[in-house]
Amino acid sequence: MANAWVVRPKPHGINRLDEFLDQDIVAIGWNSVGDLSEATEAEIRSRIEDAYDWSVYKEGQAVGQVNRFANEISKGDHILVPSGGDVYIGQVTSEYRWEPSQEAGKGYPHQRDVEWQFDGGAVSRSSLPGRIHDSLKGRLTVFSVDGDRVADLVESELVVRERDRFGELQQEYLERLQDGAIPGINANSFEGAVVKTVLDNYFPSISREATTSDESGDTDLLAELPGDVTIRVQVKHFYPDRGELGAGAVEQLAASMTPGDHGIVVTSTSVSEGAEAAAAASDHHIGIIDGEEFTELLFEDLQNYTEQELNQLGLEIQPPAIKPA
């Protein structure tokens, strides 16, 4: 039975969806590790150790993703490429190959050929079965999903639409958000009008809490779900010149949590290894949503927002598209 894999279309953080669709490929970056046609997982690990000065945690993640792409994906497997509220589904038609023309700069030399299903059209995430829909929220670049369910999905009757109209806009929105260049969005409004609006699609009961910064920690947003499940959210709006999200934000949220609570740290910037390690070491269940993932969540549910909410998010309707205000 064929497997199924999610491959995100952003080598080096650059959205390459159009290139993937036009060239009938999926690809990843990690240029510095060279051609992996004959490389074992151990060899991949050694090359990553030599090429990058990373922590054991980050190195392990990278080895897993690169090895999956080079050695575990097989011809006949299905590929899911998420983009905002859309998903593109393909079937792998080649073995791994190294493309020298993409070796320099921010290229994507590790490639596999793909035959796109539905003539390269997009499937709405909202039409996917719950288990597949939820699996697309994973943050890794390459990871496996339920192959049987994807195979059944390909054989089913799905509503297919044109390519994602908002791919470039999503990238522009992220860049402007991180630069503090979207009118009306600042640290205060990002917490309330922006993050709360987006998370309300997942936690309808979410509310804003009074902000504190004492030894009891801090919860910015709170949701009480059925089954006595409590979700606590800490929101940090950083500009690139302030660096990555640090471990302090995770520790601050953890200090406000009680046993059984679930926590989420949301930031508009990238996440440091220290923050990831603090979340992994915490006695509580704490996840982190960085700027890229948050923007993807926002655009995934674009059709669900009212005109007023779009304005709060820094977007304005200009048919047939939506662009930053």
C-alpha cells in the first residue's frame, strides 16, 4: 500500500508552490548537504552535523525530514502540498534526484517528480476528512500522513478549484506583519483583534484575559472547552530586530497553568531553539505557533471572516481578491 506525505512548498522560507506545480515536482532545500542519492540516514546526519551548527534537537528534526524525502518516499506514494486554505495532491513518479541547477543560493536541489491530481487544481482544506485536515497542521517540512485515507480521498468526488489566489498575498502578509507594516496592528491589537479572531475559529469560547507579568505567570487568551479542557494562550508580537521568540514566553505561560491545562504560545516572529526546548521540557502540554504557521492558519479560514474581521486583520476586500490594507 502506498504511503502519503506532506511536503511544504517553502524551501528556505520562500513559497515555491507555482514552481512545484509548473515543473511537476516537489523539493526541499538543505543545499549544503549535497547529493543524497546514495546517502544513508547516518550519512545524512554526518553531513548535517558538518554543515550546520545546530542543537541536537534541531539537528534531529532536520535529519528526519531530509531522510524521509531522500530515502523513505517511494514512487507511487501520494504527496499533499498545503497552501493556505488549499491542498494540492500529487503522486510521486520518480526516485530522489539532485538537481545541480538549484544547488546555489536559496535553491531546492533535492527533488522528486510528481503527477498532480485533478489537473493541478486545488482542494479546499475544509473538504478534507477531519484526520487528514488536522494532520496538515504539523510544523515539519516533510512528514507522513494516513496513506489509506489519502488514497480513498483521491478516488472520491471532490470540489476542485483553481490555484490558490492568495499564495503570494500570504507571504506578503507575513513579511509585513513581522516588519510592523500593517496599519492598525501592534502588540496590543495583535493579541486581541488578530490572534483572538483567528483562534476563535478553533476555540469559539476564547476570551481575552487581563494581562499580568508577575510570578503567577501570564495568560493572554483563555478558552474553556467541553470536558473541562482549558486552553491558555500567550501572545508575543515581535519585529525581526528583536530576535526570535525566547524561552521566557514559554516559561511565563507555564507559570500561569494548572495541571491538566493545555497551552499555546503564538508569535509573529520565528521561534528559538530555547523556546522549543522549554516547551518540550515543560510539565504542561505547550505548543508554539510561529509567524509562518499563524499566517497559514489565518489564510486557511479566510472565507469564514466577516468584512469587519478582515479589516481588523489588516485585510480589505477588493474582489476578486483580498489584499493587505
